[in-house]
Amino acid sequence: MGTDDRHHKRKARQAKGMARRKARRSSYDRVLIVCEGEKTEPNYLCELISELRLNSANVCVDREADSAPIRIVGHAEELYAEEKNKGDTFDRVYCVFDKDTHTTFYNALDKLCSMKPKGVFQPITSIPCFEYWLLLHFEYITRPYRGNERGKSACDQVVQDLKRHIMDYAKSDKGIYGRVRELTSTAIRHSKRALREAESVGGDCSKTEMHSLVEYLIKLKK
């Protein structure tokens, strides 16, 4: 068999595979969510997606082993390019990362602002960390969290406050969405309010954009 014949047959198989993939999808957006792989975020998001019965052929959560925000953004860029090169693309790409003590937080935001196509890549950030979003399910709190002289990081202190409500909470917990699900609307309301307040004050006030991603997923089927 000649080289040209093999090439054409490979192309035909790829085209059939792509057609099957697209046939499995629902009519709404194809979405990629990239976050750190070993924390609570991917567990929470996968559980939310399952609860909403979103099609796994449409919505994908991918885990980046490196927690550095710039690596999460870079990984999202690579995955987007891979799918585009196959003749398929994501309509939205969400990069979920914390500020915490990461030195590449602002570099990651700058990179996202410059990435193309415009409007596809979206940052979903939390200051200081994702646990602040969980805390907002139970109370409205905007005090800035900072590392203290006792060696507790900002995120350690958020987790300490969260444990007033979820006493056995630990990072990488599974089932966390189910434990806060009934308070989702409260968290969304608190998060929007905290973000507005943080933007008016400036600086590194406690805030999160998780409400934006959660609302988007809830509305996706509609």
C-alpha cells in the first residue's frame, strides 16, 4: 500500500472518530475547566457537573499537577491547541486558581488577558484560596487574610474559619459539593457582594469569582 493511501485512510479514520465525538455531544457549549489536581476544587467541580447532569462530552475538568497559576494557564493553552489542531475547539476555557502564596498569580492573569481568541479563556480566581468560596456558603466575611507570626498562612486561616461550619474539612475532600449544595444560592449572593466590595476598596481583599463559573454551569443547559 502506498504512502498516500495510508495517509488518506488515517485521515478518514480521524474524521470518523471526530464525527462520533461530536455526535455524543449536547447542543450547548463545549467547556474546558483546568484547575490544580490535588485540592478540593476538581472534586467540587466534578460533583457539581454530575449533579447538574451536564454531558461529559461537553464539559471537561482537567487537573494540572503543578499548582502554580502560570502552569495552570499554560496547560489550558496546550489542551485548547491540541483540540483545535484536531479540528475541534472549546467554546470556553476556565482557569481556576488561587492567589495564596503563589508568585505567578499576576503573571497568569496577564497571560490570560493576551490569549486568543478573545473571550474564550477566563480566569476564575480566589483570594486567598478556594476555601473562601466554601466559607461564603455559611457567612458573609470580607476581612483580608494574611500570614501571621504564628506561621499560619492566609489559606490556613480561611480553613480554620471554615471548620467552624465543616469541622472535619480537609483539602482534597470528596463529597464537599454535597455538603454545601443547599447553600449555593447564598454563596453566590455573598460572593457577588464581596467581589463588588473588594473592587471598590482595591488591594488584596478577600474575594472569589467562583460564583461566575457556578452560575455559568447551572445555566448551561438552559
